Amino acid sequence: MHKDTKRREALLYHAKPTPGKIQVVPTKKYATQRDLSLAYSPGVAEPCLEIAKDVDNVYKYTAKGNLVAVISNGTAVLGLGDIGPEASKPVMEGKALLFKIFSDIDVFDIEVGTKDVEEFIQTVKNIAPTFGGINLEDIKAPESFEIERRLVEELNIPVMHDDQHGTAIISSAALLNALELAEKNIDQIKVVVSGAGSAALACANLYVLLGVDPEKIIMFDKDGILSSERTDLSDLQKKYAKGKPNTTLGDALKGADVFLGLSAGNVLKPEMLLSMAKDPIVFAMANPTPEIEYNLAIDTRDDIIMATGRSDHPNQVNNVLGFPYIFRGALDVRATKINEEMKMAAVRALAELAKTPVPEQVNIAYGETKLNFGKDYIIPKPFDPRLISVVAPAVARAAMESGVAQVEIQDWDKYEEELLNRLGSDNKMIRMLVNRAKTNPKRVVFAEADHLDVLKAAQIVLEEGIGIPILLGNREIIQELKEEIGFEADVTIIDPKSKKEKDRRDTYAQSFWKSRQRRGITFLDAQKWMRERNYFAAMMVNEGEADTLVTGYSRSYPTVVKPVLELIDKAPGVDKIATTNMMMTSRGPIFLSDTAINPDPSAEDLARIALMTAKTVRMFGMEPVIAMVSFSNFGSSANHNSSKIREAVAYLHKYYPDLIVDGEIQTDFALNSELLKSKFPFSKLVDKKVNTLIFPNLDSANITYKMMKELNKSDSIGPIMLGLDKPVHIFQLGASVEEMVNMAAVSVVDAQEKERRLRQVNQ
């Protein structure tokens, strides 16, 4: 992406439509005067009095127990250095966003305008009664060490400097598993550390707790080896000043078992790597350029076990694997601190999780047939939904066993279920979808690329590595628009109406005519239609000159779907095409079908729509739980719309008994498990979380998804085409850039899936 374009995009993201990335949302009703009198005066006095009697009641009556402060003074912000508290605020808001989406923790970001250690400590102490925990962020060393030490000692809530301990915890988990694979004893290994800042020192300290001999840790900073002769070292650095003066990094690495890099790019040379011991463990975590490039490292030594800080290589050491769940566990038992036992519990939980079978949705997200514990998988993936239910309980249990918990968890199964339910409010599915698309990008035809928003979507698809765009439309207009938005990449542009494309139009027309000549289509008709972009684009997919097609931004759905249905065959065994929309809701993704094609499907059609939707749900790594919805419940009405649903359900129960589906059922019963269980305990949906709704007709499905989208501001992906033999998908008229990018990702994943199935058939 052009530097100026990327800069503009980043600034617009933070500025529009509302400045910043977080907001405060009420959790109580406030519609009536009665609600307001309870929320504030006079009703608010009652919880105030209860808290005055017993200060622990603040956890019962306020949000303190789920509220963390992310606090910085802006002295060490990312790689930007000391840029000040105001300039650090976007980073702190970003950290707040990660806390919320990964562990459902609310955050206030606090930027403190002082570099004085004592002033900073007193400021945090004075505001601490507001919060259940304190996350220190982007504070330069060595001040950060003293600030954290004092606050941990002087406050009775959890405090952690994530820049130090987050990296230490994740890399420690990776180290344990790497040593297991290398069959090395932790107390015998030699460790060389490039970097002597807060993160490097925290890693070394935790490695020692795990069993590494501190005498066998050799540490370097930008001025060379840490030795006893150095007079510029902090007290914490002196602990690792074991090296001999004038020793170079290359000297130290001879025979070393582990290289830990938290320094600068390209400092680890291939010849240094070759001098390391058998099965070397290399954690090159400088970002964006690691201490040695991944491909260079694995080409240099085939016995290497490697991790980096980058997401485009195996074994990413990413702090998001740690801090959300460490604070989640600490808050849930009201821990007075995050101690070493809790950190070690997180380390061991992460290490063990990497050795357990991986959920299919994680395999799908990363484009893997099956992730297995090994050199390329020594730590869990950030999108693994089990993290919250594994790491947080381990931390909470360690807090209880080490005596810093003020609340004890009695029912661990119930606690883990509650943790998993917290994940329903984020958009992990979209991130997983995009991530999967990026594992094997496909050629995507954008049939309306001479529209600005479509071109913006195509640019994002290319620059994010989701797919390879093919742009259809007026070449001059596309070139002008590309220049306007800084889209400089050389991509294929095709104008179906141009003289240059006459031969291809005739080839497509001939192919189409041969397949349709006995259905009233003349060759002249076929030639005429190939000048129209959607016919031309569909034939590109049919002829294998593109992998997938997205269109529909500028024209009504019926107009766009007509050429698709005329040119693209149905998949084998499919009688009718349908569509589904994936809605991102507070309870997680919900699929709604059929939202765009069939006005009044029969009972047989509904059954087939349910089966096609189920296949799509599985494509996203989820197990379908299907409610066939109606205005009636289980035979309470003899109306035609109800009876056809009953027939469809009976058919599915008989011929697909393993499919979790039931109905007819009203939507509130389908989505409220307690209500369903109390009234209809016989239903196959009891104790299941419904994630798919099949509607009796197009009216109800289409109205529902558009209401959800506008009233609840639910993100929507779709309509996703079901039942076509080729991956072709249609936008809603006037779709946003984001919606088009998401649909392009769906189309790429659909192409991947169809390619996979074809390989299976041909084997």
C-alpha cells in the first residue's frame, strides 16, 4: 500500500464516524423516570450506604470488578519512543479494545502527564479505588520496574506491566514446548539474550523460575555484552552481567541452545545460527523485522525450532495470548495481586493447550488440515476460542492456591461455561474468515470496479492478501479512481465492451451458446450478453480465468442474480439455489436463510435450504444448531406456513438424524434456552445454543436480517449464495466497503472449499 494511502486510512479509521475506538454503554434500563430515579438520585443512595458499611460491596453494586485501567505516561510508545501522554492515547484505546473483545473486560484508558516516578505512582494509587485491576503500558525502563514494584506492593488489586510480563509468559510457554521437542533439560541449556530492556529482563526472570540456570544466561544490549565491568547497568540488569568483556554476540552463540531476541532486526547472522547447538531454539521477536528472517533461518538449519513476533509465520509470540485471560482470572477471584504463581500457571496452561487437539474452527481459520503439536505449533493460535476457558481458570486457581484470591470459585465447569459465553459479543468470526482467505488467496473478479467504493474494497482485498483482484469496467475511469485513492499496484483491468476483448467475448459467447443452444439461446444473443459485465465475469469463472466473482453493488439484486443463475450451474444434487446471511450478534454469529432468492419455499425446499445452510455453517468451523422458525410452536397452528415447516423438520429428523434441528418454533423460544426448556423440554434444541434460523418465506427472512442490521447495528455478511457449482456471490445494493471486503473473503474461502472437495472427489 502507498505510504500516504495507508496513513490516510489509519487516520480516517480513528477519526470517523466517531473519534476514538471505545465508548461507555449503559448496562441498566434508563427509559423511564423510575429507571432514572434508581440509576441516580434518590435510588443511588442505597448502594452508596451499603458500600460505606462494607467496602467490599463496591464489587456487588458497581462495575469495579470488571473494570481495568490501562495507564501510560507515553514515554515508550511502540517503536515511537517518548511521544507524550496525549499521543499515547490511541495505543491505550487499542489495548482497551483488545481487552474487551478477547476477555469481555471493560477498560478506561488513563494517560498521565508526568515522568516523575513518585508522581506517577501517587496518581495511580489515588485513582485505584475505581478499578478492579491496573495494566501498566508503554512506560520506559528503568522507571517501569520501580513503578510496577511499588504499585504491586502498595495496592490491593492486580497490577501488571504487560510489556514486560506478557512477552515473558508467552515466550516461556513456547520455551517449555520447544525444549520438550528438542529433548533438552531446562537446567542444562545455555541461553543468549539480545536485548536488555524490560521485556528481555522479564523473560530471563521467568526462565529462571522455570529452571534455567541464571549462570547460563548471557545478555546483550546495544552497547554489547552485560558484564561486571559495565558501570551503566541498572540493578536489574546487573543480575545478568555474567559475560566476559569483549565477548561478541557471535562468540556467545557458539554452542548455545536458545537465542532470545528482543532487540533489532537482522542482528542474528546465518553463520551465528550455524554455530548453535543441535536443535537450536530461536525466538526472534523484534517487529516488524525479526533478528533473523524466518525463511532465512529455516533454510540455514532444518533442525531449528523458531518463533517470531509476526503473524505471517508459525509460532507467533503475541501478548494477546496472555494479558486478557490473566486479568480475567485475576478479576474473577478478586485477586489482590498478580503473583509469580499466577504467571507460571498461565505459562503452563498455554504450553499444555498447544498439545491438545485443535478445534476445527481454528484449523479452518489458519487454512490447516490439522494443527498438531510440533516444531511449527509450539504455542496456541490467537484465534483459539479455548484460551479464555483454559488460561483464565488456571490463573484464578493459582490465585486461590497462593492465597491472594478474595473470592473462591466453587463450580469450575459453570465458570468455564460463563467464560465461553463472554466471547459472543465480538467479531472473531470475521477475523477468522479473513485469516483463512489469506492462507490461499484466489483470483476475485470485481465486476463493478469503476465504482469508487468497489475499487476501495478491491484495494483492501489485495493489500491485505485476501485475494488477487481482477477489475472489470471502463479502463480510463478505473485508472483515474486508482490514482485518486493511491491504488498503485499493477492489477488486471478488463473492459468487456472494448475492442481488445472481442476475441475473448466471442470465445465466451461460443461456449455459452453451446451449453444453451437447445434452450432458446442464439449465438447472436450470447454475443450481445458477453458485452454485459456480469455475463462476462460469470464466464471468466466458468472458463477458469478467475476463481470467484463478486458483484451487485450498483444494481438491484434480481437484476444481478439473473445472469448468475443463467450461466453458473447448480452444484450436483441441488435443485434450488438459496442464500444465507451471517449476522454478528451479541450472542455470536447467527445464520439466517433464505434471505434473497425463494419467495415461498415448499417443505422440501425448506429442508434442502436447511441442509445447504448447515454445510455453510460448517465451512465457518461451527456445528450447526438449526431452528426452523415460525409464528407457532410445535403444532400450535394448522396454518400452511407452520405445517410446511413441520413437514420439513420431520423429513430432516428421519433422513438426517444427526443434524441438530427442530421446529416449528417461535424465535424467542429458539433463542432463549431457559424458556425453551421450561415449555418444550422434548425439543432437540434444549441445552443447545441455536446459531441458525430457517424462515418460512423470503419476506420474513429478508425483513429480519435488515432490521437486525439497522436497529442493532449488527454486522452482516451476505447474502451468501448456497448451491452453486462455482463460487459466485452478490452484494446487496449499495453495500459498504467493509461489507464488500467481507464478501470477497467469503468468496475466496468458498473457492478454497470447492477446490478441496474437488480434490477429494478426484483422489
